Amino acid sequence: MKQKYSANDELKTFAQNLGFKIFLFDDIITLGPEIKLREQSKSCEIDAILIYENLIILVGITKGDSTGTKKEINKFFERLDKVYYTKDMKLNLEINTSNKEAIKKNIIKANILYEELEKNIKEIEKNYEPKLTKLFFCPRHSLDELKLRDRSSSGEYIIDKDVNGYFIAVVDRLNTKVLFNDFMYFLNIKKVDLEKKSPSKTKKPGKTSPYSHVSRMELEKDKSIMYSFAVKVEEIVDFITVLRVSQKYNKKGFQRMIKKKRLDKINDGYLNENETFPNNVILTLNPKIYLNENEFYDRNENEFRFLDEFNSLYVIDGQHRIFSFIKGEKLDRPVLISLIFFKTGNDDEKALSMDRMFYEINKKQEKIDPNLSFILKARIDQDSNENFWYGVFDKLKEDILGNSYSFKETTIRDKEKKSIVSLITYGGVFALNDTKKKKGIELFGLKKFYSEEKQKNIEFVICFLNNYFKIIAKVLNKQNIDEKKLTVRDIGALLRLIKHFLLSKKEELKLLGEVKNIIKNEENKDLINYLEKILNYIPFKEVVMLEYGSSKWAAIEGYMLKKINDIDQRFGNKILLSKKGLEVYNQI
């Protein structure tokens, strides 16, 4: 039987995740519908009260998703609009039945719950200045964003379907600590609001121990300053928040919701092997908390002190990196941070500066160049495909590709140069080594011919491709085509054809990697003649004139295979073609 939905149960879970005590009076199962908690002067029903330290939240609840929900919300806040915490605030139980004997057990339970509530409030009064907040919980109803903002600016807060969805996602993707920080931000609660009564208590947050060896740099003269140093994640985790646009959580947000899979990947694939990251996380100092530089930075000692306040550091860049420490419970790890302090401007201008900074870093910056990424991977991981094929093509670029191809970054190399990485990637080169099955066909890879020594295998492939392209050059010469007429697209398609040769001539093709300059070797004339015959079926004059885009390697492969199969149907197999290649094959 499907369990009936309960907004009360959802609020209980929410409070539990936050570490709040919950006193639920709108509890049909435990107390019944006859018992209500009301604020005496306004006769306003209060469905629940949440308590954390000295924070007392009066809550109205509805599970409804109809237009009537708006009336309930308005009624709740109108009746509580002038209620603020004083010792004279009266909360009373009201029993709405004449037959008290029938609900005697419920009355006892309600009185126990009420006595516990009173005890908690009296404990608060001893040590704290109580802080009262009003909240309406309607997790199945979506409200207009403007109405949410209008309410929150008056100190009245609503958790509707979208905001509740955001908080649920935070717990699912991060943890309850991050949820707590976000909820404090949502309610505009500061750490100083929750401090105990003290003669020396001020409205200013405390300060952490100093951090030395700080790099201080002006980003914009007289406008913004950057401080950089290393900290342990546990030392700043209480201060961090992300201004998100997701689920109407924050009108000044600029970040999307964090990706759980990416966090897991960083933890499993990087932080389990590395202590920290080699790059920094960029945060801004909350302009409402960090007002004057001399309050947190000592120029003479070159020391920085954090202000001990919730949500005082906004993440601009690196949220997945910083939260991966939190998600993976690696809070004792160090992390490099850069903190941006906006010296001038009002709140809106500073918020706009954050938006601009986030945009500049994340939208306009160029992604890491694919050629550079390829080379870095080749250097870092000796066992990677990138390392193997870099060893092959770094040599081939001189022997068969001439001076037309380069491994340099696309942003800095000469314009006339072509990308070897594109050739490797789209020419299906990564797939050449391994044996695989496709639709029942087993295709042997070059590894079938390899030894135990990696360098010998690289030399084998260099020899193999060298011979292959020399035979292609011979065919081009017969067809009166200049080798330079072949585009990267065409060469990539010829690389893709290798798997068809491997399918048709398994063992014979080994000679291409074993015999240097095989064309001049009379003993292997039969193999050379076979390769030349097959390649000659391709009308290269037509190939170079085809109007397919420069990235349509698979389409050209389909075209070439079709032209060969028109004469020799036994060569290769169209099953090995990609969807686009097969489409072209069938059209010709």
C-alpha cells in the first residue's frame, strides 16, 4: 500500500538534517485534530516550532498545492505580523472538543510536549537573547519568486516546492553541514545572533587566529584586492556558501547546482591519490561582513584573520573542488585559496562585480587546449593511450606528415599547421590497438602483434603507419594526385580504414610493422600489390572534392569503403562504420 504523503514528516526530516529540535503540534496521529497551539493575542495557529540555540522558528504547514495555499500563507503571516519575542509572548494549547475524555491520552501527550517546549524556551532565556523567526512550509506548492522575496525582506520566510527541492538536493549531493549554512543564509541568521548573553557581547563577529605568508595584490586600483594563502578546509568550512540561482534559493545567485557525479569522480579519481589540488579556489569576502580592510588584514605583520561568521565567504570558482573535500570528509586537507575584497561600491555594485568575475572566469575563458591536454596527459600517465600515440605521431610528423602538422596548442601555433591531436582523435587511432567485437564480428587490434616492450611496440606502429602511408602516396601518384591535396579529414578516414584491412588480412598486415620501407622489399610484393589494388579503388580526385565538412571523418570512411566494395565486396565490413559512415555508404 502506498504511504500517504505527509508535509509534517517532511518537516521532521528537514529539522533532523539541520540539527534542530522540532515540536510538532499539527500531528494528527499523535495528538489528533482537536489540539492546537495558538499565539494568544492573535489567535494564530502554530503548527510547529523549531529551536536551535536561541533561534525560535514559528512554523505554519500545509501539504496543499492549490490556490488556497496562498490564503493560508497570508493568514498565517497577517496574524503573526506584530508578534516578536518577549517574555510576555503567550503560547497556549487549545482543545476544540467538549468530550475531553475521548482524547484524554492525546491531551496528556500534548501537555508533555508543551512542557518540554516551555522548558526549552526558559533555558534559552537564561543564557541568550531569544531570536524569533516566522516560517511557512508548503513543500508541494510553487510560489511566484517575487512573493518570496517580498516576504523575506519583511523577515517572513517561505519554503515552497522549489526552495524545498533545492535543500533536498543539497543534502543529497553534499551533506547536512552545507544545508545548515544554506538555511542560515536563507533566514539571514548570523553567528553573532546565536551567541550567549555577555556584557562584552557585540554585533561584530569574532576573528580567527592569524594566517601569515599572505600574498596581497591589488586587482583593480582602489577597487578590489586579492589575498592568497593556504588553509585547511576545516578552518573555513563554517564560513563558505555558494550564491546559487537554482530553485529560487537566492536572487543574487550566479552558480548552478553542484553535480554529485563530479564530486564523486574528484574524490575517487583524484583526492584518494593526492593530498590537495595544485590550483587555487577563488572566493569573495561577503561585502556585508567584511567592511574595512584593517578589520581583517594587518599590513605591518602581513597577517590575515577570518571573521568568524556564517556564509562570509562566497565561492566564485572551484565549488566542486572545495566541496569534494567536504563530501569526502577530508576536512583536514590543505587548499590554496584566493580571497577577493571589494573596497568600493554599494551592495548592488559589489554583487555585480561578483557576477562579472564569475562570468569572466567561467564563461569567457578558453577551455584547456585539446593539444595541450593531450600532451600533459601523455607526460603524466606513462600507461595512457595519449603517451603511446604521442610516441608514435611525434615521429611520424617528420617522416610522413612533413611540416604540415603540429602538437602545439591551437592558440599559439602557426595558422597553416594542422592538429595531430585531431588526426588521432577523429581518425579512430585510439581504437586501433585493442581487439573488440561489434555485432558478432571480432576485430583484431594491433596489440595482436605486440611484444612485452612498450618502446618496441611504438616502433612497430611507426613502421606500420610509415609503410601504410608510403603505399597511399604511391597510389596517389598513379592517380595524378598531389599528396598535399589530402586534407586532415581525408587522412583521418584513411586511418579509419586500417581496421577494415585488419579484418580482411589479419596475419599478413603484421609485415607492415616488421619490415622497414616494405615497398622496396621484393619478398613482400604480394601484400604490397594487394594494398595498392584496394586503395586504388578509391577515386581520390573525387574524395578531395567532396563537400562534407572538415570534421566528417566517418562520412569519408563510409564513402571510401563503398567505392572499394563496389568492386571488391569481400573487403572490410560496413558493420564497422559509425552511424554517419553507414548513412553515407548507403546513399552512394
